[in-house]
Amino acid sequence: MKRLAIILFLIPTIIWAQEPTGKEILEKIDKNMASKSTISTSKMLIHGARQTRTIEAKSWGMGDEKSFTEYLAPAREKGTKMLKLEDKLWIYSPGSDRTIQISGHMLKQSLMGSDLSYEDMMDNVKLLEDYDAGVIGSEIVNERDCWIVELQAKTAEVNYQIRKVWVDKVRYIPLKEELYAKSGKLLKRMELFDITKIGNRWYPKKIVFKDMLKKGDGTEFIIDEIEFDKEIPEYIFTKAALRK
Amino acid sequence: MIRFLFKGLLRDRNRSLLPILVVTAGVTLTVFLHCYITGILGDMIEFSAKYTSGHVKIMTRAYAENKNQVPNDLALLEVNDLISNLQKDYPTMEFVQRINFGGLLDSPDENGETKKQGIVAGIAVDLISENSKEIDRINIRKSLRKGRLPEEPNEVLISDEFADKLEVEPGGTVTLITSTMYGGMSIQNFTIAGTIEFGVQMMDRSGMIADISGIQNAMDMNNVCGEILGFLDSPNYDDIKAMNVENTFNDKYSDPNDEFSPVMTRLKNDSIMSGYFDYVDSFVGIIVTVFILAMSIVLWNTGLIGGLRRYGEVGVRLAIGEEKGHIYRSMIYEAILIGIVGSFLGTLVGLGFSYWLQEAGINVGDIMKNSKMMMPSVFRAHITTPAYYIGFIPGLFSVTLGTMLSGIGIYKRKTAQLFKELET
């Protein structure tokens, strides 16, 4: 009887010990997805209220701080380049031969008409630094068992005060994320599909973004090719590269 | 009886001339004031119509629902065909394309890097077509401060204050960063043709006027526009005409089940203007009512004085045996006749003045030249249907009421005292 009581007492403790904390989950996501550098070609299918547009681009990225994107299609966008260095963003337009720094309210504008904003693309938020993370439950998403991690902002400066992330319990990759305003209003939803093993990491080949305040059926971001940890010449991440 | 009283009016001018002159003057003022106020406030409405609302406005249903956000992604397509159909359906009206847009305006330094940048609120109108009346319609010639009007699609006007902020002068280049109607990034260079002063704080802070073809090109809106404004052929907004156009258009072109089908709203139903219409109606009503009341007191007094001045006459008539009721009634009939004649003459003169002011107008351009306001430079009266009868309210009723009140004294006079009164 005494032994049974000890077992019954220990069961919840064992189960409790198996559930990682929010912080541990975020660290594992980071470990799975972060890389020194990425080179990718991708396309965005923007399902607007009237029509669907496809935008093709090639991107070079160095950590979270530096990225360079060149738009390849359609003809109107071809040659447009975007450079992100830390929290600064420049756009080069071949039509006007101007390099423009995007700042202030423009960062909140839609990126190429998609459901993403420039701010979303910059995504300089350090989740572990700017949010308190806690596991609030688990749920099945796309037939995968997921932790639901809720992130509450520590400061008012971040764009989304509450985030909910559904994280695959085995592969430690987010399968769904919802971004909320302070009022609790759902602003954006992101769903990740085609989770593929690339090298030693799991990576989504397709992400669907939906701006909940916008008409249309969202934006599909499809990665056609991606390479990790390749050497990228430093000159790519300079303003001079925009005009080349 | 009427003929008798009318002869009395003509033959006994001492008795009737002054009351008629006072009634005529009062009614003239009432009619003129009504037309003048209606005209000035109507001019303000007309100005707003020319600038933003049109007498009627066509948008897609989806655009109309979110028009405060200026959703150019929901703009009207194939507008050239639509406008040519409209010109056939409503040949006396004029239809023009407009695009409202927002974004960033960026001025470059000598290396092409951003020197200054600011949020811009712009309006695109047809500035350069040969037959376009838009420059005069929105009165930008008067508001020009530096440079000249645009002559090419890539030339724009920006507010003087905004130009100072961006450190650009006419002839300089600015880059408009905005979205195409499909949401893509649009970065387009424009030349500053001139600077203007809007007189509206928000527009002076960040306003821009561009030619519609330049903006259509920049925003990938070829043969597309956000709004089509329609103007009736009458100089002032006519709600009944506009309502007819609205109903026939919506019956023919609008489909409630298609959010991209065009829908027409008339000026009075415009969300901003409907409040102003109510305000104008109340404002005109209050001013005219106060004035009518004031005039009524004056004319009532005229009636009273008229009655008192004839104290002796009434005494003699009573002394020779005329019935009190008969005297009282005849005085009231006389007052009515004076009221009708005075009101008629006053309305005629008031309408005459108003007609002159409606046609010629008062040019306040010189007085307002330092105000830098984008507002009508000529104020005009406007003759409306109520102007034909509004003067009769103080003119007829007040004189009659005044006479009725003063006439009550007839019944208080005692026959035994009449001769004593007459002797004195």
C-alpha cells in the first residue's frame, strides 16, 4: 500500500519532468532552425481579393542580422532589391534608380502586397529576450502532437504582445503561430507545411501567412531551394550591392 | 370690399405708404438674407463636391465600404469604357477620374541617397489633358505659391510647407514610394512643377496633387481609378436630379452580389457630407427663423402703430354709428392687403437683388488673397423655392397680428366718451 502511494505520488512528478518549459522549447527550436547562413530561392503566391500574384526571389542571409533579396519576377518587380542590416532596411528600385531606406510607418506596410509587413520580414525580435514563454497545453496540428507555447511580451515595444506557437513535440519545429494584439485580437496567423529534413535540421518548405485584417486568402511562401551554412561574400550585404 | 380697400390704399397714401414701405423693406431683407446664406453655404458644399465628393460618386461596392482606408486594390476597372457609357447615358453631366493615394515622399541628396522623407497624402486628377476642367474645378491656380502647373504626367504639385520640409524646390526630383493596386511596391520619381498652399492643415503638412496618368502608371492602375466623380450641369447641387441619376445608374450597373460592381452615391448620402447637409439645413433654418422673428416684431410694431395712429378715425367712425366689429374686420382686411402688397413687392425686390448676386457674385478673391485658403473666391446667392414664399411669413402674418392686437382697443372704447375724446 505504501509502495502504491509512493508510485501514485511519483507519476505526476515524472510526467511533469517530461514536459519542457517554454524557454527550453524555444531554445530547441532555435537549435533546429538557426544557421550561420542561408541561400534560398523562393516564390510568394499572394492571394489577393481579385487575383493571385506570384513573386519570385533569391535571398542571401547571414544569421538574423543581415539579409539581401533580389526579386526575379514578375517583370514589374524584377531587379528590385532589398537589404536588411540589423534594424535597417533599404530598397533599390531599378525603375527610379533610387535606394530608399524604409523606416517608421512604412515598415508596417505590406511587403509586395503580401500578408507580411516589412516589419515581419525584419523580424528582429529575440523571443527569449522580449517574451515570457509558458506551455499552456498540447494539441494535434496536421496529425502531429504539439506543445502550445504562449509568449507574453515583457515590454510594449514589440509589435505583437501575445504569440501562440504550436511546436512539434518530436521535431521541435513550429507548425502554427498566431500573433495577437494587446487586446487579444488575432492579427496574423502562420501555418508551416512540407516539413522536410535538410541536413540535420527539420525545415518548412511552405509557409502560409494570413493577415486577419486583410481581404484575400493569404500568402503562400514556398521555398524552392535552400542551402545552409554556405560562404557568402561580405560585399553582398552592402548598399553598393543594391545597384549592381 | 377688396376693391374698396385697395382704392383706400392707393388714395390715402398717408395711411398706407409707410406700412407698405416697412413691410417691403423687411420682406426684401428676409428674402435676400435667405438666398445669400443658402448661396454661401451651398458654395461650400459645391466646393467640397468639386474637390472630393462630386455631385455623384462611383466606386466599387467593396471600395465604398472601406473608402476611409482608400483601398485602391478595390478600385474600378475598365473605367474608360464605363465613362464613355456614362456620357451616353447622362450627356449633360461630366464624369472625371480621381485616385486618392498615400505613401512616402522621399527627396534625394546629391548621391541619390535619402535626404529627407515624409508621409504623403495625395490626390490624382486630370491636370494635363487639353479639355480638362479639373485645374479650375479644384481651384489650384489660385493656390500656386512657387513654380507652375504640371504639364507632363510625371510632374506634381506639393504643399509649400511639405516642400520646405523635404528641402526641395520647383524643378527638383522627389520619389514617391507607395503600393501598386495589386499591393506591390511602387517607387517612382516625379518632378516638382510647383508648390501650393491648400489652407487645410493636414494637406499643407503632407499634400500632393499629381496628374492622374502619372499616378496610374506609378500604381499599375492603367484604365483603373479609385473613384469617378460626376457633376450635374446645374451650377448648384440639385439633390432631386442627383437622386434620379443615382437610382438609374445603380439599377443599370450595380449588382449587390458582386463586391466589385460599381455603385453610385450622391453627395447628400456621402458619409461626411450628409452631416454637413443637416448642419446647413439647421443653420439656415436657425438664422432665417431668428431674422424672421426680428422682422416680425418690427412689422408687428408697424401694425400696432398703424392701429394707434388711426385712433381718431376709429373714434369718428364709431361716433357716426359704425359697428365695432365692422371697423375691426375692415382694419384687419386692410392689414392683410398691406401685408400681401408689401410682401409681394418685398419678395420681388429681394429676388431681384438675390438674382443679381446669384449671377454676378461677390468676388472675395482680393480680400482672401492672404488667407491662402482653398475655398471659393466668388460668393453667390442662390434662389431656392422657399425664397418665393418665405417673406410672406413676417410680411403678412406679423402686420395682421399687430393690427389685430391694436384693434382690440376698439372694443374698449365707450360711445359716451367719444365726443369728449374727439373734442380734445
